[in-house]
Amino acid sequence: MSQLSPVLKQATPVVAMRGEGLHLYDADGRRYLDFTSGVGVTSTGHCHPKVVEAVREQAGRLLHGQYTTVLHDQLLTLTERLGDFLPPGLDSLFYATAGTEAVEAALRLARHATGRQNVIVFEGSFHGRTMGAASLTTAGTRFRAGIGPLVPGVAVAPFPAAFRLGLSQEEAVAHALHGLDEVLATVSAPAETAAVFVEPVLGEGGYVPAPAGFLAGLRERADRHGILLVLDEVQTGFGRTGRFWAHQHEPEVVPDVLITAKGLASGFPLSAIAAPTELMKRAWPGSQGGTYGGNPVACAAALATLDVLREERLVENAAEQGARLLDGLRAVAAGAPGIGDVRGLGLMAASEFCRPDGSPDQDTARRVQQAAADLGLLLLTCGIHLNVVRMIPALVVTAAQIDEALALWSKAVAAGARPEEAA
């Protein structure tokens, strides 16, 4: 009898039988409020009727059309539609299936286009688990240990994680940009640096939004040195942060390459990189391709997702409900000494658990996350020390569902608190 790999560790004990909106249901019919959305994937909720109908219709017409063999209408239509949402000048798209595959494509493109080998990433970054992407990942040794040697030419600079650094937001930005300048002066010469890869909000690294001014500082240095600025919006894109793209919180910043996946197709495997056509042309022949990239059914789901985002004003809803969620989390934290920080952007919200001496408290974070699951609220942990509990509800979440989650969260925090705090 075969079984799943024992290395796959489930965050919750739930065996989901069906999903609807913000809810998952197990075999006994128990309802769970899903604030994981498949790690930020089900942007329009579980089984949104418009997405389901688009998938059903497309599945009856064409299941697979390998895009270096034949083109298909859904691929062409999606490419045209995405032009309405992409940053200025990014008018060429390459499709893959997973975020990590798109990161690999962006890495190839950066090295081909510049003729340079090195790339710079930031502390706490997560870009994927395949070899190139894992080489860019610093969100924890669990993603890269034991598989070396990794891809060479990767340098790491500080990320402006103000709470972790014990600095103000402005001080953290100055510290991080100074650290980047030091890397360029001591480790990776500008003439050898192809690209800077950065998440506008650290994902697995702890849900840390880049403070104002950081991305602009990266853009200025990239322009000065002829380095490509690659924004990894795999988790932050498609409205998650209350803007269509998270970098739009700094509207003057335009990337050279944008990476997207997760919420792009409401649960179907689809990812992409976008770049100016002149830049994309510099990829070497044969370097872009894949069997399943741009799958017709996934493209149909992505087109329906774009319709739902617009018709139901989900980007605006993410901003509104995200503010409500963060306010509620801060109110809970005010009465919970084990929570050292609450932070987020839009519907990416996190609570960081710390011991009295300020050190990371992974045990309490895990207890609280499991207590929430017992109560019917599904959450995930993250952070380099796994001491952060994150909330990632679908963009269709309502104020009533935010309030329901906060009530369950308050109970979970009390249930999972350290004994001395519970007393």
C-alpha cells in the first residue's frame, strides 16, 4: 500500500472534502474558516461560481495545448488582458506552472540579458524550492540544507525588518540600503551583478512589508549600476495587499521583471514572468518552455479571476478588510504579552510570538496555530524561526468573517499561551 511521503508535514489535521468561499468542509461536514487560502492561492475563494463555470466550459473544449507546439485562444486572450494590469513597459509574458519555475525563468533571463552571473537577494527571502530558486532563498535552512552545492553567484543583503532589527521603519530602510551598498562594494561588484530579487512583502520570511522608501532605494541603485530589479510578487500579487501589485504602494517604482503565480488562477497551477519585450528578447533561444505552462484550463481560470477581481472590487475589499483584520489583531495583541509584533499589508497579516527576553517563541506560535485549527480556524506559521502566525484569507472575505476569525483567534491565543501568561 502506497502513502504520501513522510516528509510532508500537514499544518492542520483537516481532510477537506469540499470548499465554498472562505470555508472548507471535512468528511463529517464540519466547517472550517480557511484563512490560509492554499497559501494565498484561492484569491476568489474556494470554487467561485464564475471560475468553476469557466473551467468547466474550457475543459469541454481543450484540456491541453502545449504552447511551443500550438497556441490557443485562452493563452492569447489572457496575455492581452494582463496588459491592462501589468506595470508600464512590461509588455512581454512567459508562462510556467509554479512560482519557483517562474523564478528560475527570471534568473535565466537576468543572466542572459546582462551577461553577468551574480544576483543579490535579501535576508528572509523565499523564492522557491527548485535548485536555482532555493539558492535565492534565505527564509530558513529547511529550504536549502543538505542539497548543496547550490547555484553559485548569490549574495545576501539585509532586509529592512524593523521589529527584528529593533529599529524604526526609517532606520531599518537606511540600514538595509547601506547593507546593500556594502555587498556591492565587498562581495558582488556592480559590473558582475545581473539582478536584485526582492519580495515587496517577505512571505515565508515572516510577513514583513518593505517599509516606504526601500523599493525606491533599490530602483535607484539598479538604475545607477545597470542591474535588473526583479520583483517576486508570487504571494503579494493579484490584489493581496490592497493594490493589484504590492510594489504599487510605492507608485514610482517599476520593476524590470515581475514574477507572479498563486492568486493568478484561483487554484490552478499557473505562473508567469513579465518584462519589456526588448529585455525578453535577450533570453537565449530554447531557454524558455515547458510542457504545462499556459495550460488552457488554467488560463481560463485566470481570465475568470480577473473578471471577479474587477466585478466584485476585490482589490479594494482587500484593503478595507485588511485594515479591519490588522486593527483586530492589534487589539488581541494588546492583551497578550506573548505577541511581540503585529504587521501586514492588506490581507497579509501576521502576529509574531516572542518570549519575555524578546527571543523567538516557536512553541507558542505552534500551540496557538493548532488551537485555532481545533476551534475551526485554519492558519499557517512562517518566519525564519517559525514563530509567526499568518492570516491569508481569500479576497472575497467579508467584515463578518473577519470578526468571526478574530473571535476565534482571541480564544486560540488564550488557549496556547505560556502557562505563566495564562495565569
